[in-house]
Amino acid sequence: MEKLQCRQVRSLFFLVIMFVFIRIGEAQSQSFLINCGANSSVNIDGRKWVGDLVRNSNVSFSSTGMAASTDSLSGDSIYEPIYKSARIFKDGLNYTVEVIPGNYIVRLHFCPIPLEDLNVNDSLFGAAANGLKLLSQLSVPGEIAHKNLYLQSSGENASSLSLIKEYVLGIKLDVLVIELIPSEGSFGFINAIEVVPVVDRLFEDTIQKVAGNDMDFNLSGRGIETMYRLNVGGPEIKPSQDSDLWRMWEVDSSYMITANAGVEIRNSSNITYASMNDSSLAPLLVYETARTMSNTEVLEKRFNMSWKFEVDPDFDYVVRLHFCELLYDSANERIFKIYINNRTAANTFDVFARAGGRNRAYHQDYFDAVSSKTYTLWIQLGPDTAAGASGTDALLSGLEIFKLSRNGNLAYVEKYDSAGNSVSRSKSWILWVGIGAGIASAVILAAVFTLVFYIRKNRRDKSSDMKNNSPGWRPLFLHKGIVNSTANAKGTGSQNPNGSTSSTRSGKRFTLAEIRCATNNFDESLVIGVGGFGKVYKGEIEDGSLAAIKRANPQSEQGLAEFETEIEMLSRLRHRHLVSLIGFCEEQNEMILVYEYMANGTLRSHLFGSDLPPLTWKQRLDVCIGAARGLHYLHTGAEQGIIHRDIKTTNILLDENFVAKMSDFGLSKTGPSMEHTHVSTAVKGSFGYLDPEYFRRQQLTEKSDVYSFGVVLFEVVCARAVINPTLPKDQINLAEWAMKWQRQRSLETIIDPHLKGNLSLESLEKFGEIAEKCLDDERKNRPTMGEVLWHLEYVLQLQEAWMHANDRENSFSGCQALAEVEEEREIRNGKEVPTLDEEKSK
Ligand SMILES: *[C@@H]1O[C@H](CO)[C@@H](O)[C@H](O)[C@H]1NC(C)=O
């Protein structure tokens, strides 16, 4: 009896406890950590990341999207275990999280991992949260590359492989819907989503405007993105050290202009928050270190401590500065000025006085609207001479920059002026790198399209008799040759095998019916390539010859602009080593290009990643020479040289006889004319092949192509991807890895094993030297394509002589053959690099 009572009491007690728990559970917001594309959960620093395939009543996602994973991910991110999986989407993908209304930090984690059928460099997508646009046209590899380059430029050895986007959102509903939207014709991926409740208030609505008064900026009603978060003068603070909110605090030195303007100080004694409400704004660790001005003994200080950040134009920002006086025991000892973008944010700033003592953690927010022409935010702290010499020293402990949404938008996409040039990113840095096969921001291209439209409109205005039978888009600005020659026979037969820049071109206008017939009504089984523009089909045209038929996605303006460039370029150029255009079709809003069929596909497919037999060294040299010839022609053949801009092994195609031809002129630009020595333009091209100087200065010259070609040379000899994120850090980027060995004159260590023993080491040595010269940091030191071509021919001769000698091994020494080559080289040395005329006369 007693026992029974006891049991009843106990179960009642349990019920009460459970009830209390449930109530607490209901009342308190919880974190949601989603491990995308995974069917199991992973613990990191005591937090459980739940696989999105694990049943969870609070989290769900729309059924679209494929799971992807990799075993081999190297890198030192603490999030590595959750970065090994991702969810890929070609259509919109939604994650829905049931939350208690309130403020949340939302982090989207992206880490490009190798994907089976897709090139992760080609991904391009946007994101929104409960209708607030967070991202648009995001290229994750592009942003990572950009940030790494930026940090490297300040001497950091940066090689981050992942990207975390952080937002602070006030959620008014009881759901948070994160929408992920691929850009037209592309796809996206996501590795993890983190939703962390913010219990205390992080922002006040009313804050001080730079060079103005306190004002209500309705911060709680706007979406906020964290742009930068730095622990000034101290080490990196990891998420696990920032208990509730799991924020990451970077070191500040890489953002500082002349880092030695500030010295680091440290004091970890009993720091407390100046106001209890501030306790979640930053962990106390942030306040234990600071930067103060160097040379405090110098009476007259004539410098500022300055930090410089890239920001998106046309947004409002909150700059949050964290301070804690660690040295002085009274006010008036350290008084300074604060400038934000050259304007005074504060005079006579005295941390001790404001915080109410020493070791008191204190912060100050400033609101600043950044104009549409401003791409940087400078924060400077310097002496306030009015305060008298004794107190003029500055101090800063931490710094955060937040971007505020405008009209429901936080996303920023690079803008271009009417000429298609970037109007942005100061001279040295841009946010965007167009990545992958012709994939670039559709918005960039929309701008180009606008220009095209403008030109067309102008032309139409000028010539009202322009025939205009197609209401859809038509390549009106194309070279007359193509447009007017619709009745002509196909171009292949009449094609001049050598270079010619004559502007009258023959190109057949195909009907859509003919194209449908040739491709078996766009039969999927005939698809031989897919890119940002649409698909490429193998087809048989009426005379029985094979053709590659490139069909633009009609909705894709991106494809349109590039297509038109391509037709324009190809209609002006004919060369044995450039892929030739047979004709085109424009009917019912279709834009289709018909090229000669290249039976052996891309050079890349013969180097790695397929089952095709490896090419011999001689074959590889022949291909490189062919491609170099095509490029040399592009650079010098036309009246105004043409820069290809997207040289890579997937744009070098091989015909049935392994003759190399350059393709994909979608990104080409006409080269500098006499007055200018470069073309200033938005950075496009492919990650891994980009000329760093082009990246830095956005100035395009033929030497940018030479750089990319150098990378191709290394790719040909090493037979590996130019960027392989699955390799150890120092090997990821082929250009760096190969240069490292080449500089030590031991390139043979890393060459394709298939080549070992089958090539003349002397030829390899010369080959390595050429590639090395192409990759010279300084453009002026890089050879011209003509010089590259000539040297490659010499390499081929060395190899042929070696083969010859090997054939006759034992019966005849190879010395004579080599001597012959040397002799010939002497003769040629005296001559100039072969000119185009010489080539033509071949
Ligand atoms: C510090 O920076 C501000 C804003 O750019 C500038 O006006 C001021 O002259 C600088 N002070 C010194 C001592 O260089």
C-alpha cells in the first residue's frame, strides 16, 4: 500500500517535471542546426547538427534537391564534418523551420565539394528568408577566391575553402522559410543552415548617424547582414568561445593599412560589461585585447590607425566599435577622434569616461549610408589635437560592420556601366569573378544586353529600312556578312584553312525544322555538352556531315549576349585552329549556332577524369602548338587584336585528327586599340586560370590570355584539375603547385605518370620554362603568344629528336639528331618569331 502510494507520488512528480520541461521548451526559442544532404547527425563543439534526412518535426525541406557528399575534404574548418555533405538544387529548394517569433542569427554555410555530374565552379544562385532577399547571383567559389586574394594581398596566408553568410533577422511569423533559388540555367548547393535565437537585443532602433545626430533607423524592422567581425589587436575568437551566439571574430591585421601604426595590448583582469544589457553583444575575450597607437611617447602624432573594408554600394551600414580601457585609471588620459569614410564620427572620444572606468566593456554604434559609388568603408582612429598632447592616443578592441536591408533586399550584384565595364570596386578589388564555362552573372550580362539593345536601337534609328521580320530578339548588330548571307551555302566547304580577317563571311541560315531534323527533335541522347547558355547537341545536317548544334536557352539573356559576341567574333575570323561556324538559326525565339563537329571533344577529357587513353607527349605538344597558333592569330590577326578571355582545356577542342581548335568566344573582347594599352573590364573567365594582375587591376591585355595559357600548359603536363579542393592545401591550385616545383627545376616530380619514361627530359625542362614565363607575376615579363608558339615548336623538335634517337637506340646515338635540332634552332634564333604572314603561306 505504502509502496503504491509512493509510486503514485513519484509518477505525479514526473508528470509535473515533464510539464515544466514542456513549458520551458515551449517558451524558449531553440537553435536549429541543419546538416544538409546528410542522413545522420554530427556533433561539433557539443552542438548537434541534424541531417536534413533525419525526421524532425520542426524542420522540413521541399522534396527537390539531391544529396551529395564527399569523403575527402581537407581543410582546417571546424565545420569540416558537416561540409562533407551538401544538398544540390537545380530548381528552387525551400527549408522550413518552425520557430518561436523573435530575433535570430541565421547562417548559411557553403563549401564547394566535388560533384559527380556538375562543376561546382559553375554554380550560381540566390537566397531569401521569409521573402527578404539575402543573396543573388552568388558564386561561392568566386567569393571564396576573391576573399582569399584580398587577404593574400595583405600578406595573410589565406586559403579558406568555405563561405559563411550571417544574417540577423527579426522573425514575426512562427516559421522561417529559407528559399534557395538557382540562377537561370544553373544550379546551387548548400552545406548547412544554422538558426540561433538571440535572446537579448543586439540592436537599438535609434543610433547615431556619422556626422549627424541620433536618429531612429528602424533597425528591428530591417534585415541585417554581418559583413565583418574583428577582434582588434587579438587572436581569432572561435564560435565555441562565443558561447550563446557562436560568432566568429577574425583577426584585424589583414584589414589594417600599415598594421604597425597600432600596437597590441592585452589585459585579462576582471573585465565587466559597462551595461548588463550588453552581455550578448560580444564575449569578454574581445575586450581583453586591443590596439593602441604606436609611439605613444612621440609628442606630435601625425597618423591614424586605419582599417579598410570592401562594402556593397548603395546600402546603409551600422559600424559597431567595441572599446575597453585596459591601462589608464582616470579619464582624460586617452582622447581621440573617430572617422568613418573620412567624416568625423566622434571628437574627443574618451573610453574611460564613457564606460565609467577601467576594464569596463563598452560599445558605440554609428549609422552610415554608403552611396552608389562607394565600395569601401574606412574606419580611422586618430589623435584629437584639441585635447592637448598628453591624451592623444587611440584604442580599439573590436569592430563589426553590419549591412541593413533596403526595400526588402540585402543582396548585391556587381553593376556595370553602359560600356559593360565595372564601375566598381575601387581599381583593385572586385567582388565578382565570373566563374566557369561562360557562366557569369546574368545581371552583368543583362547590362551587356542593355548595351547591345542600345546599339541595335541606334542602328535601327539610323537605318529604318532594316528588315525586321522577327519580333523576337535577332542578332541585328551582327556582322553584315552573316546577316546578309542567309541564302549562301554552308561555310565549311568554302572555308579558308588559314587565317583571314575578311569581313564577308558565309553562314547558312537554318530553319528550325532543319535543326529539329538534325538533332532528332533535340533528343537528349545527342547532348554532348551543357553550359550556362543551354545545351550542345551532336547532329547530322542535310549533306550528311556532323555538326555541333548549340541551342541557347531562350530565356537566358546571359546566353544571348555571349552568343552574339560569339557570332560576331566567328564571323570575322577563320583559322585552322579556331572552331568554325557553319551557320545559325533564329526562329520562334530560338537562337541556335551550328559549328563544325569536333569528334574528339575537349582537350580536358583526354587529360583526366575520363576513360580515354592518355595522350602521348608528342600529341600533347601538337595540341598545345595548335592552340597557341589559334591564339596567336586571335591576338595579332585582326586589325584590332582579340583577347579570348576564357582560355582553358575545356575550350580547346580536338577534331578527328586531334587538331586543336580554340572555341567559345562568348567572353572575347576586342583588344586595346593604339591609344590604350589595356581594356578595362569586369573580371570574367574561369577560376584557376585567371591572371592575378587582371584580377587586381581589371585591365585586360593579351598577356592575360598568355597567363591562362601557361596554366593550360601545366594542366597538360600534370593531367590534373587546375583547382582541386580535395587535395591538401598547397596542392589545390595547380598554378601555385606547379610553379613551386618548376622554380626548383623539378617539374618532373609532379608530371602525369603516363608520361614518365616516354618523354625527353630536355623537352620537359624547356616546356616548364615556357609555362613559368607565362605565369610571371609581371605582365611585361610574360612572352607574347608568338614567342610561346615558337618555343613550343622547339620543345616538339627536342621530343621528336629524342624519339628518333630512341628508335635507333644502340644502332645510332641520338647525339646527331639533337645536334641537328640545335643547329636549326640557331638558324631560327636569328629570325623573328614567325609572323602571321609566314603562317598563312604555310
Ligand atoms: C586621419 O584621418 C582623417 C580622415 O581621413 C583625416 O582627415 C586626418 O587628417 C587623418 N589624421 C592624420 C593625423 O593623418
